Amino acid sequence: MRTISPRAALRRAAGGFAAVGLLAAGSLALGTPAQAAGPELVIGGPAATALHPYPASGPPRKSTVGITVDNPSRNGEPGTFDGDFTVTLDLTGIAGIADAAFGETGGADCEVTGPTAVCRGHDLGPGLSALAELDLSAAEGSRIGGSGTIRATGKADGATFTAFSTEVVIGGPDLVMERLPLKQNLKPGETQPVPVTFTNNGTRAADGVLLTLMYTRGLDFIERYANCEYSEGEAGRGFPAGTTAHCSVPGTYEAGATYRLAVPLSLKATEHAFHDTFVYRIDEDVPGRGAHRSAASAGAGKGAALTLKEAATVRGVDLDPRDNQQETDFVTANSADFVAYGTRARGAAGETVAATIGFRNKGPAWVGHPRSGEPVATVDFTVPEGASVTGSPAACRGVTADGQYRESRSGAPRYVCDTPMAVRDGADFALRFRLRIDKVVTGASGAVTVRTPRLAESPKLPFDPKPGNNTALLVLNSDNGDGGSGSTASGGASGSGSAGPATAGGPTGGSGATSDGSTTSGAATGGSTTAGSTGGSLASTGTVALPVAAGAAVALAAGGVLYATARRRQRG
């Protein structure tokens, strides 16, 4: 019996944008738990799964149904369920329709015995956990259009489970997005056509389609049309999507036919472009899929409202969702100027002062590592002589003077602070430290350097054309008032008393944990916030906050006409 550990419902595969495919593949069928004294555990999975018809020769193709268990927060406080539990799947509803077996992945011990499948597990952490993967294939003798239902129930001492069911259907549409030969090495302001094209390789027509387009900060589309909904922000797990457009196009898209946009979209590399990604995905547009669209839509173009035909059969399931999506990465000849800043602080021996250091991205490009998720840069801070750090941002770790591992975080002679995976143009990566003046050393200074995270390779930022402003100073008890210059100064911190909590903006500018266990909230949009202190005043700095905003969004032509460009004979 294995312990089930929480897993994110949206996993990044081949980069952060794989979440789009999972969102579009089908809605989660989660029931409403009844009120109970113990934890209320929710079994979930796809609302429906389509299977390839039983083949005339060779083995049948498998489709995987991921079964999950959600352990939600109780009274706002997530907790762990400690104990044994059992989840039972009733397979009688798919007898003669599909054959079932468990895959090798999953965190529970599962076994299929006749018309029943049982999974046993132990302990459930807070949040969504993967329970098991059930492999399904069409049963011999099944027919296209045949369908059945799998029902799941759970049991545990001290907890309740909600029931879950998923529909299984033989056959369906199989929308395949064609990969476009887009130019990937660009210059700011350069545009190119995007003639989105897809084919229905399935066994029945798709009743309306939903085209999903996602693109990062440095990309933009010239057009905006009435049958698209636009949202701006992240694409799950902190990935800066920039803009997402959901475009509904009604009509019947028959099996064996190929379709493309009547007028290609026009993709543009903006002045902020550097390393960017564009995702384009096609799905059948069905009732319920709109639940995955952003509630905070930036609006749509003007025009007549689009409607969807009511589905009479199981809709919204694709025979192979893995080929519905294509992605392209772009590299634009551009640069970003990261400018370090320091500050001045003054205090008597024994007093604690606050100081904010960091850097600003003067642009013009935004910089991100969406595929690897690695930090864009690192701020390297040397503590001035005569002082010791008593509070540091959550983004920082204390190291020895030569940059080696150090167990204790407080009192280190040097600190390294990694940025998130993306730094937007105009962002301010502000780091607030608390320093105790152990001994007054007039004009003691410490270097503040923004560099590459991989110091062993090269400290120079490869995208920054002005390395001379990558270093600034934090100066304590200066006599001549020139402290904190280096490249730019960010105001001073002086006075006595206990400084406020140290903070650092996270990937989304949310809460930042401090070294003393407290938390404070940063700005969510990269705007300015004032770093206050009981030990003196600090300049308004803000956080690195990285939800990406883009101006214009992509869309389809009003009325969104697609036309068949080629029709192939349907395969038997």
C-alpha cells in the first residue's frame, strides 16, 4: 500500500504550455461533497473519454483515464488525511464496450477483478493527487457510437468521498492541428502570416470548433475579431502566457476533411520580443468547455453573438487529444538592460536598519526561460563590513564569502537571490534586507551585482548590452553622501529601532516569506509598492511581479469562416 503524494493537476510537458492541452481535453467531473465531520475527499477525472474503434487487424489502441482524489482545505486550512482508503470503480456499465486495465503509473495499489476495479492507498496530502491511470480500449464486437459509464466510489474511516462517473464512447472526432512553417528568428516589428490549418481524422464530424491561441509578452496579433474572448495573465504554475484567445467558430467539420482560416492571422514581434512562444490548439466547441476560459476576459470584438448547437450525444471528447496542439518558439534580435541599484543606511552600533537593493529591467525586451523554468538572473550581495544580516527575502540564500553552501541563513557574509523564470520589461526586482550595525565602520560598502545564475560559466548576462551598470553599492554610515551609487541609487534607509520584515517579490509578486517566519504581500502586477520601515524611510521600489500583459489580442474574422481545402476518403 503506497502513500499518495499531491501532484499538480496541470503538469508542464515540453515546456509550460502543455497545460493548455490538458485544459482543453475535457472538463473534470467533480461532484459536490456532502457536509461531514471528517475530510471531504473528492474523486475526479475526465467527464468523458473517446476510444478508437476496434481495429480490423492488430491490437486495439489504448486511451488513458486519469483518476484523481482532491483533498480540499477545511476552514481555509489545508491538512493531510492520515489513514487507509479504498476507491472502487464499477465497470459493469462498459461491459461489451471497453476493456480496462491499470497502467504502471499512479500512487495506489490497483487491481481489476471482473466487473470491478479496486485501488487502495494510504494518506492524502492537501490538494489534488493522482490516484491511478486506467487504460481503456474498445472491446471486440463494439460498434462506433456505443457508450457506457464507469462509476467510482470511495471509503475510509474518518472521511467521506463523493461519487464520480465518466462516460466512455467508441469513436468521435480527431482534430489534428497542422504544424506551420513559421519563421522563428525575428526582428522587432517583423510580421508573418499564420494560416491555421487542421484536419478531422476521426469517425464523426465535429460540431463547432474552439481555436485556442496563447502567446508570450513579446508577440502580438494585428487582428481582433468578434468571435474571440481574450484574457491576459499566466498559463498555470506561474508560466507567463501573456495573452490567451478562445475563438468559437460554429459549423460542421466533417471526418476526413481539412480546414484552414479563410484569412491568415498576422503575427508580429513587438519591441519587447526576445525569447517567445506561440501555442495554437483546436478542439470541438461543446457545452461545458467554456468553463475553462478565463472569467476575467479582457473583452471581445464587436459583432453578432455566436451560438453552439446543443449536443445530442457525448461531445467534447477527442480520439487523440495529443495531436490537437502545436507550439513554436521564437528568438528575436533584441536586448534587455538590467540596472543594479544600491542604497545608503545609517545607524549606531547595536541598531538595526532596513535597506532595499536589487535591479530594474530597463528593456526594451522582456526576458524569460519558459521551457527550462530556470531563473533569468541572480542578485549577488556582499554584506558591508561591521554589519550582519538579521532578515533577508525568501528569494535569497546565505552563502560563504566565496559563494559556498552555508547552513545558517542569518549572519552570512554574502547572499545570492534568484529571480523567477521571467522578468518583464519595466520590472523592479526589489530585495529588502535588515542589517544590524555591530560596529560602525564609516563608509563601509557591499557590492550589489546582477549576474547570470551560472557563475561558473560566465557572470555576464548574455542579453544585456551594458554590463557596466550591473553593479551598485550598499553603503553604511557614509560621510560624503555618495553611497548607493555604483550604477543607480535607490534612496536611503537610516535611523534606529527594529526594521520592518524583509520581503521579496515572487514569480507573481505574491506573498514573500521572510527569514523570521512572517509574510508580507507584494504587488500583483509589477506596480510600485513602498517599502516601509520603523528604522527609517526607503524608496518606493515595488516587486518583480511577472504576470505578463499584452496589448492587442488575436482573433478570427467576424463570423469566423473556415473552409474545406482538401477532403480525404474516410478510413475504415
